[in-house]
Amino acid sequence: MAEQIPDDRPVRWGILGAGAIARTVSRDIMLTDGNAVAAVGARDGARAAAFAVEFPDCRSFGSYAELVADPDIDVVYVATTHPGHHDAALLAIQAGKPVLVEKPVCLNAAGAREVLDAAQQAELFAMEAMWMRTNPLIRKAEQLIDEGAIGEVRGLRAEFALGLTFDADDRLFDLNNGGGALLDLGVYPVTFGYLFLGRPDQMVASGTLSPTGSDDTTAMQWTHANGAFAQLWCSASAKAPNSGVIFGSQGWIATEGAAHRPSGLVVQTADTRYRLDDPIAGQGSGYGPEIAEVARCLRAGLTESPLIPHADTIAIMELLDDARRQVGVKYPGE
């Protein structure tokens, strides 16, 4: 069991990276009871210092190594761009710090195994920041399905597409920076499919590439031995509602708004139809449940969250690896 954080003080977060997602999540950390942003580290010291002034009593460091060495940090949130996740997470783990690693946890499944195995060997908590799996409406959908509200799950669909104009300088199209629709966007539909159906027995993926060679659009068809199916797709250039629907033998459950951050659920059972409101509406940007789950695990001395277990994180990365292979995308160094 990992070292437990006492209940009588806040969980002190160190933010590794000072970009947009780091700022958004940090603001939600400050809104979540029992948590505080204690320090930030970036390769640009001035950028870290500018970030730190937004948060009370937040220290700043001009290197990642200084951040993870801070003895007054309980957990490190790795918020760099994708290619930096692997080395930054290992740096924190080697310094004895638990980690929350922004999704995707690494560029591929091999990197994910290295990070999560290192955390387990060090008896340290580690979790991918797949906030969708901690969202209360997604968890409610799981509960309803477990209770048989829509009968046996027979299939689902989910998509995530942004409708961007191609820009070779945009990180999403930059292979050297882990660009491509699959890792940035497709990780959500794939997680949605895995969460409600498990790993498919067969996956067929096809797609199109951008001028830089990144995956622009990828469609995935899953089939399961029991006949269940999933239709999942992601796109940088197309625009979509980004919703998700789970089809049962006696009804269906659909997200309102994006599947990874729904604003409501519509439930059609065998004999009724109703809507469930978002219980965290207006509470920051929606990262609160993820932050609270990390804090809960740290206080309990856990090394992984039962909501986002390591085995699931690796399995989903393997599916993304396979989809990328079928579409024909390879990152430098792979």
C-alpha cells in the first residue's frame, strides 16, 4: 500500500507544464474541497512564474526536475503535450511522487506499460486523466445498465470531431508532437466503447491522413463474439455533435452534449423515457470528480483507481495503436 495522505490537510498538487490544460485543471483543483495547487514547473521559468501568480501560495520552478523534487508536493499532474508524458511521468515516479498523467497517458501502449509498471514497482499511485470515467452521468449510465434498465447492451456509437481547418503548425496535425485525431479525440469514443462493451473481438479501422501524415479522420467498427457492436469515429476536420448512445435490447441511453462531458442523459427504458440533469453543472470545467478521485485514492493509500484501472488504460492504448497501424500512422521514434 502506498503512503497515505492525512485527512487533516489538503492534497498538495504540483503541476508539471504550464499550458492551457494545466491552467484549466488547476482552477478546478482549487474549487475541489481538500485540494490545493502548491507548485508549478515549466522549462520556461518566466512562464511558470506567470502561471503561479494565479494561485494563492503557489511556488514556481524553471524545470521539471525542481518541481518533482519539492518535498511539499503530494502528487504531480503531468500536463505536457503527448510526447512529454512518458519521460515526465517517470521523472516524477523516480522522485517518489504519485502521478496523474493527462490523456493519452503515453504515445503508445509500450510507453504506458513502462510508466504504470514503474509506479507499481515504486508502490506509488498513478492514473491516466480520463475524466470521462469519473463523470457522474457516465457513472450513472453504468449503474443503470448494471441494473438492467435497457436490457442487454447490444451496441453503441460515439464520435468526437472538431471541424478544424488544416494548419501544419497546429499541434493536432504535427506528428512530431503526437498529433492526430486518434490520440487527441479518438481516445474518448474508444474509452466509451470499452467502458460499456469491453474489448472487441475484432476491430476494423479506416481513415484519411492530413497533408502532414497525421490521422485526420478514423472510423472504427468493433464486433464482439456475442453479436454486440460499436461504431466509433473521430476527426480533426469534420464537425459533429460528439455524443454517445448505448443501445440495449429494451431501450437506450444517450448523452446530451459531448459524451466525455455530458450535460444530461436521456434514458429510454422498456416502458418510460426520462432525462437526468448534470449534477456538476456550473462547478468549474468538470474536472472536479477526477481530482476528487485522485485525492480519495491518495488518502486511502491506493496505487490505482478502481474507476480507471491500469489494465484498462493499457488495453485502450493497444486499441489506439492498432487503429493507428491500420490507418497508417507512425510517430517518429516508434
